[in-house]
Amino acid sequence: MEKVGITIIGAGVVGLAIVHELAKSGRKDILVVEKNTRYGLETSSRNSEVIHSGIYYPKDSLKAKLCVQGRIKLYELCEKHKIPFRKSGKLIVSLDETEFEYLHKLKENGQQNGVEGLEIMSKNMLNQLEPNVSGYGALFSPETGIIDSEKLMHYFYHTSKEAGAIIVFDSKVIDIDRINSGYAVTIEKDNYKFETEILINSAGLYADEIAGYAGLNIDKLGYRIKYCKGEYFKINRNINIEHLIYPVPEKVSLGTHLVIDMAGGKKLGPNSIYVDSISYDVDESHKTDFYEKAVRYIPDITLDDLSPDTSGIRAKLQDEKDDFRDFIIKDETENGLAGFINIIGIESPGLTASPAIAEYVSRMVRI
Ligand SMILES: Cc1cc2nc3c(=O)[nH]c(=O)nc-3n(C[C@H](O)[C@H](O)[C@H](O)COP(=O)(O)OP(=O)(O)OC[C@H]3O[C@@H](n4cnc5c(N)ncnc54)[C@H](O)[C@@H]3O)c2cc1C
């Protein structure tokens, strides 16, 4: 069997950020195996492309720490390597006094997480900043921005290859066996097997399945992923709004918000619907629901302005009835699998956190 030092399963933004981090530190024996024909065809290209500031997550959680660190790293990377981004700023808009009170708690939480520049805005201040948005008041986050995620992945992919990493496509992992020197990995095509000393599982929506191949009891360990779909509807008219506009967050998501892309296009989304299987169709019958949510804070919008756009699926650990679940980033030594690193449940803010997840994992690899 052929041997490699480190294998990464999955070439989404997380797998690519990890290979980039490891390859730049000089390791030459790194392989990435991806089941699709190209990198980034799943969740990493089906999201809002927002660089989150880190307001929402509980203090000291991985989501909070890696979001704040990842955001700072992303802005540095973008500036240094000309990856398109815009620090557009974001407004979380409250619709009544109760929601406005909640914004004060969010501000405090964000400050505890190290988010800079958060500011509570009165109705008047909100109107001055965004005349086409209505609300009772808002929380302004100047550090939130948007990024061209395809260009980010392109950068990670090419620099990793230049540094000597091998990234192969059409290579679906279908089995993993523990062997003396590490792991034997089986690829579906030709039942090809190879050996790796360290195995990093960043398989996104399938990361629980991969953990199961390695022999872990995913239900007992709480690793089972629940698919939570998020649909988007495009706004077909130019509404003059400069900032990302969010409602106060819901239990399982940040709420259907106004997304602005790098070209200035605007869409609403994502909603959140738990599903049993993966399909990216957008249900047109959800249009009225999107409209009714949006018109509360963008009064100018009409039903005819909206048409179905894309969708993405969140790799959630949290069930509808669960409270907060953090990212799982873990070397499985205590479960008898030394050198097997699981990265599971990387829902939002996974894009933002990706460079910080990569640094965190590369420290585990060097231990
Ligand atoms: C609707 C939505 C909106 C979001 N908005 C934001 C946002 O605005 N900001 C933000 O920071 N985050 C956001 N996120 C989260 C972010 O998109 C994800 O955290 C991030 O893309 C996860 O990247 P990943 O590499 O873990 O997963 P993926 O992109 O899914 O990559 C995993 C890869 O593993 C491969 N793979 C799986 N199984 C195998 C196998 N058996 N063999 C080989 N390869 C395999 C897959 O083909 C895939 O390419 C959003 C997510 C969703 C769904």
C-alpha cells in the first residue's frame, strides 16, 4: 500500500484552509481526497458569504473564539492576497421594545467574545443610516463583512498545490481501518487503498458517516449530523440598502436576513427547515413567508420582487429541541484512534472560522 503522512477528507473551505495551513508550514506529505469533481461544490458554495463578527455564540465556545480569530485572519488574508471582500457592516434590527432589550444582551455577549465597535442605534439613527429599513432600533456591527468564497477557496487550493500538497477529486472515501502505523483508507474507485499516519475528517455533511467508518459510535458520542436546509430568494429590483440587515436571531439560526453579494446583488435567506435527505431545490411556495418576514423591516419590498434562488444545507449537531451545540474538533486518542481528527458540525460561522479552525487543527497535528 502507498503511504502518506497526513490525509484530509473533504475539499470544502475547511479542508482547504487546513491543507493550506499545513502545507505552508513546510509539510510535503499531505493528501486531500474529495469525492466531487472539484473543490467547494457543497456547503462552502451554498451560503451567505458573510464574514461574521462573533456576536451570537456563548463566551469561550469554539464557535465564539474561532469566529473572532477567523474573521481577523480572513480580513488579513483578503487584503494581502487580493481576495475580494467588503467590510459592509451589519444591522440587527429589532421590531419592538422586547427585541430592542434583547439587542442590549447581544451587544454584551458580543463584547465578551471580543467583537469590536458594537453600537446600539435608536430608531432615528437607524433611519439616518438606512432610510429604506424600518425598525424600533438596531445593533450595528461594523466588523461584519462579505467575501467572495470561491476566490478564497481558489487561493487556498492553488497555494497548497504550489507548496507541494496533493489534492485529488473523484475520490470518495468508503472505509477506514485502524492499522499499526495509522489508518488504511479505501477509495470507492477501483477499491483503491492507501495508508496514512494522520487522518483529518472535514467531510462536512458526511463527517458523521466518516467517523462511523473509523469505528466510532456516532450516536453515543453525539456526532450525528442533522440536515437543516436554508433556502434563498433573490430580490429582482435594486433596493437601496448598504448594510447586511438581520432580524433578532431565532433558536436554530440567525434568522432570514438580507444578503448582499460582492456584485451588489441582494437576496433574502436562509430559512431553516430540518430535512431527512439532501436536495437543493427551492420550494416556490415559501415565497410568501419570505416576503412577510422581510416586509416588516424592508417596507418597500413586494411579493413580485422575489424569485427562488439557491439553497444550502447546514451540518447541524443541534436538533430542533436542543440548546446550543458547539463545533466538534477533536483528536480521538481517548476513543482509541490516535491521530484521527474529527471536525464535525461545522455550520455557520464555519466559513468565517475556517482559517482559525485550520490553525487549531495544525496545532493538534504537531503535538
Ligand atoms: C445556508 C447556509 C448559510 C451559511 N452562511 C454562512 C455565512 O454567511 N458565514 C459563515 O461563516 N458560514 C456560513 N455558513 C456555514 C459555512 O458555509 C460552512 O460552515 C462551511 O462551508 C463548511 O465547510 P466544510 O468544508 O466543513 O464543508 P463542505 O463545504 O460541505 O465540504 C465538505 C467536503 O467533503 C467532501 N466529502 C464528503 N464526504 C466525502 C467522502 N466520503 N469522501 C471524500 N470527500 C467527501 C464533500 O464532497 C465536500 O466537498 C452557512 C451554511 C449554510 C448551509
